[in-house]
Amino acid sequence: MFNDHLLFVLIIGIGAGIFYYADWVKHISPSFPAVPLMVILLTSAVCFGSIATLLKRPDAVYLIVQEKEMGRYFKKAKWTSGLMQSYIFAIILLASLPMYVAVTSYPYSRFIPLFIMAFILKFWNTYTQFEVAKLDNPDTTWMFFRVILSAISFYILLAFSLLWTIPVVLVLLGSSFYLVLLKAKGKTLRWDYLIEKEESRMNRFYRLVNLFTDVPHLKGTVRRRNYLDFLYRPIPYAKRKTFAYLFSRTFVRTNEYIGLYTRLTAIALLLLIFIQGFYLNMIISLLFIYLTGFQFIPMLKHFDGQMMLQLYPIQDSFRTRSFIHFIRILLVAQALLFGIIGIAQNGTIGGLLIVGVNLAFVVVFSFIYIPFRVKKMYT
């Protein structure tokens, strides 16, 4: 999936982040809340993630009668899911270890026992998640239960001596899992719930792949959002503006597009607010403008399966022109927003220079790169 220039841009972005992070750790204050921050990140890594059961809708009819015989299959599914998702907390733990050592003065040798305990917590979450799928409110009450218990475990592991915290955590996890087993004893699996979670998991994967190539299996969710109608009301009622209206309305109503744009913009704003430095601000701005534009390119083929649009006499040039103009508006909005933060961080001259570089990048990206990618997509 890391094709074209995306890998190159990610390498530059990760390299700049590592450089800044290493310099920041050297000057970190002992009062910095490293332990609470790591608790939040590690708890999110081990708690949020569904089991890859690979179940489909017909399985609720044909396999439900064989539930007892499928114990071995579900055991493998739990182990596979836990192993596949372990790299997330491993990366978080490895990346945050320098910050943790600098603040707490604990040795680096704590990494291995902490990694083992995080591994155990991940599998405790996976097995508990599967067992509570037999009970009511698995996404509310029992999710809250897993998050709170995981957060408490990580906090005492990170904040205190491992000599006594590891046995305490093991006893806590073992006793809580035993209680969950007693609660779920005699109850059957909720197949509809497992299938719904599996479909949700696959849709998340399809949305990721859809950023790089067309995915026919993707099922997006749509919301009316009438409070955002003002965004596309200025579009004139004309044949040449048909796709301008469609792209704008699709962006507003489809969760995958407006959610992607909102997340990327919010992450970039947070980084720009907390990271000081003219050149770092410029790199972050250009990186996220590029990522936004690159990941919105597959939206051009959003209507390829609509038969009515193929019958309606609209030239393809109208669609391409409207799409490029639509992407340009999104990127210009980001460029100006990032520039405002740049002015606040680096003064008027530095901020205006960031704005100018951002807008120049948007011009090159929208007038040269996007037409090239569009031509490549339809050849």
C-alpha cells in the first residue's frame, strides 16, 4: 500500500519526529506526567481491538448448531488476534521508554518484564472480550470493566517496583477472569454480535486499503448532517457543477471522508501546537497537507458504480475538474488553518512564510500531481 511518494514522505515525517523526540527527552522536566501518558496509550493499545473470527452472516445459520465443536477454532482465533495486535503496544512501549526512564530514573532493563506483562494484559483482554460476548452490554459495561482494570494494572506496574506489582497484577487478572468465566458459564455465544464485530473489523481494514486503491467491498455509513448544508449551498445549479455538488455532499454525509479529514486536521493541529520550531512546523504542515490530498484521491471513483451517472450526459472532464477543485478547497483550508498556528508560534513573518509555502505546495499538488494520478487511475 505504501506506493508512489507516500513511503518517502512517511520516512521524512518519522525521521523528523524521532529527531524532535530525542531532543525533547534530553530536556524533559521530571514533573512531566510520563506514567499517566503511558497508561493511557498502553491501555488503549491492549483494550481496543476486536477478535478476528472471520465469521460471516450465513454462519449464524449453518454453524450455530456446531458451537461446542468450534472451541478449538475460536481458541486459535483468540491467539491469532492477540499476536497480530501485539505490535501496537510493543511500539508504544519501545518509543516511550526513553521518556519513562528520563522521568522516573528506572533502568532500561524494565522493558522486558513490562513487555511480558503488557503481552499478558493483551491476551487477558482478548479472552475476556470473547467470554463477555455471551453476556449483555459487552460494548458498554464490560468494555468499561476491561479498560479500568487494564489502566490500574499498567499504572502500578509503571509507577512502583516490579517485585510486588507483577504478582499483584497476575492475581488481579486471574481472579477477574475467573469471575467472568463464572458469569458466562452455561451461556451460548451471541453469533449476531460476533458477526457484527467481524464486519466492523473488516470495514476498518477496507477503509485503510481504500486510501490507496479501490475496494468494492467497502461499506460506508451515511448521516444527514443538515447543519452542514451551508457548505455546498453556494454551488450554482448548473450541469457543469453536478459533480461539484455530489463530491461536496458526499464529503459532508459520508463518515469515512469527513472523519478522515477531521482526524488528520486535528492531529496536525495538536502537533503544531505542542511542537515548537519554524522548520518542524513547516514540515508537519506540508506532511499532513500531502497525506490529506493523497488519501482523498480514491474518492474520484466513489461514483463509478452508479448507473444513473453513467447514463446522465455529463462529460468526464467536468468530473475531473470538479474533483480537483474540491480537493484544492480542502487543502487550502488546511493550509490557512496551519498557517494561523504558524503565526502564533513563529510570529507574523515566519507564519506568513509557512502560509506561502503551504499554498505553493497546494498549487503544485492540485495542478500537477492530482491530474497525473487521475490519468494513471483511468489508463
